[in-house]
Amino acid sequence: MTRASSSGWALLLIASAILMITMGARQTIGLFIAPLNTATGIGIIGISLAAAINQFVWGLGQPVFGALADRFGTGRVLALGGMILVAGMALTPFVHNELQLIGTLGILVAFGSGAGSFSILIGSVMQRIPAGRRSFAAGVINAGGSFGQFVFAPLLQVVISSFGWVTAMLTMAGFCLAAVPLAWPLRGGGRKAINASAAPERSLGQQLRIASGDRSYWCLHLGFFTCGFHISFLVTHLPGQVHLCGLAPQVSANALALIGLANMVGSLGAGWLGARRRMKLLLVGIYLARAVAVLLFLAAPKTPLTFYIFAMVLGVTWLATVPPTAGLVGKLFGVRYLATLFGLTLLSHQIGGFFGAWLGGLAVARFGDYTWMWYADAGLALFAALINLPIREARVLRPVTV
């Protein structure tokens, strides 16, 4: 193993640790909804709107921070984002109305975690990893985010039950602050990346024009939109579904943890298979499995065991879409501007996430349960499977124009 290769894999583990913390903070927001509502009286619709804005702003931050990382390097972006995330979480316990909650949870937390998320971390590491290992590398980073959900969901639920939601939120802010120094080893990147590109240098604008004219790239956007709807609905409203079934809050925390644990396996498996099988077919299989899992869950009795089995099955596919999606973007357009191009697909993901979080709150307020949301979720997963079929996996080669 060469020194550059060894350094690349060390950075891979650091990126996984950062994503573990930022995703742990994001994917446990649903645990705070009920106690936050009790403490503030904002209401489920208002809190769901803040959570939905969080989903959208997180996605909006991906291409913005991705472009900054491509230009100035990853470390500065990660450090800045970490401080914004800490500020948002530390201020959330002091909100008193919907507008304040949108400002802290919906904007600050979202932007901060977005600066330390998939597109920036995967884009930086992939510039330092040989082409044949990039899909697996994306899977390893993604597994770090899932491990964060596995660790922090039960931990925060214990703190909420024992000491209250304010202490739990401030505890998570402390973990996020501890992650800021991890940005230092990733301070390179951008134009100085080791494997930036062997092709003639394009500007970001030229690369964006090429991508915007490619049908396969738009198919990835549409599929990722439905993925965001699905994940955001579940991570925000699964605790509410557990409550409607008359089960203890610990069931939802355990289910979220199991999703994270199972997705570690799914992410690593998707990354490994992405180097050996057609990545678009992996995406088709993942989305089909989700549709089947949701329909079987609807038909099953709502016991703790049902939620746990559903969480394990669903968890295998949870964010396993990230490695093949990032891999396809890199395969189509190279890795020079991967943080930006993949960040744009994550923006589409989070537009779907906005609707998943927001419409879930509207549905339960209007109908008293989430039945129609579950059916919409299954239908969109089926659509995502179909829309990925036309994707081609050949590199888009076009002349550099000025």
C-alpha cells in the first residue's frame, strides 16, 4: 500500500466519524418532537414544518458547501459547519414559538449538519481513493452515518427519559462540538486533491451545463427525491406511529437504532456490490425492497416485534442508495466536482424530505393517522425503482468549451 493510499484510507475513517456525529444529530430529531410540543405548545403541524424546512435546508446546503469545498478545501467547510450545528442545537431548548424553532432547528442545525454531510465528505475522500475502490469507500462513509443513528437514538432516549429533552439536546450539541477538531486532517482537497482529474480541466459552470443536459443525471435526481420523502417521513414520524399504536417511546428509539445498525450492513454491502455489479440495478432493487417492506408492515399487527423486524428490513436499504448514487455521479462526470454534482442530487433528495416530514404532520392532524402517507411512500418507492432503469453507466465525454 502506498503512502498516498494509506493516507486516503485514514481520511476515510475520519470522514466516517464526522458523518456519525452529524447524522446522529439529524436522524434523532423525531425523538424530540413530543417533548418539544409538550414544553412549547407549538403543535405537531408547526414542529413538522420546522422539521420539513430542516430537510430542505440541509439539502440546499449540500451543493453550496460542496462548491465551497471544491474551491477552498474540505476542512474549512467542516469546521464552519460544525460551529453552526452546535449553535443551532444549543439554542433550540430556548425557543418559544414556531418562527424561533424554524430558525434554530430548521435553519442552523440543517446548514451546520449539511456542511458535514455526504457530498462534502464523499467528494473529498473519493479524490484520494483509486477509482475501483470509490463505491466501497462511499459505503464505508455512509455506514459511519448509520452507526451514529444506532448509537445516539437509544442514548438520547435514555437521557430524555431520565433528565429531560433539554439535557438531551445539549448533550448532542456537546458531541457535535467535539467533532470540530476532526476537520483538521481534511483541510486539503479542492484544487489540491491528489486524484482531481486526468481529463482537461473544466470550470464548474461547464460541468454543470454538461450534467444538466444528461438524462441519466435527472433520473438519479428523481429517484433520490423519492428516497428523501421516504426517509424523512420515517425518521420524523416513526415515533408518532409508535405512539398511535399505544407502545412505549423506547420502541421508537430502539427501532431507529436498529435501522442504523442494519444500514451499516446495507451501506457496506451496497458499496461492495457497486464495484462488481451495475449500480443502477442496485438502486432498482433497493427501492423495490422498500415498497414491499412498507406494504408488509401495513398488513402486520402493530407490536414491538413488528416495528423491530420492519426496522431491520428497512434499515438494510435505508441509506444504501448513497454509495451507488454517488458512484454513478462519479462514473458519469468524474470526481473533480463530485461534491457539487452529488450535492445537487442530495438537494433533490431533501426536497422530497421536506414533503415527507411536512405532509406527515398534515396527515396525522387531518386524518388522525398516517395510513395515506404509508401508501404514498410505497407508491413512490415503486416509482423510484422504475425511473432508475433507463440510467446508463458510461462516462459522459464532451469537449471542453469556453
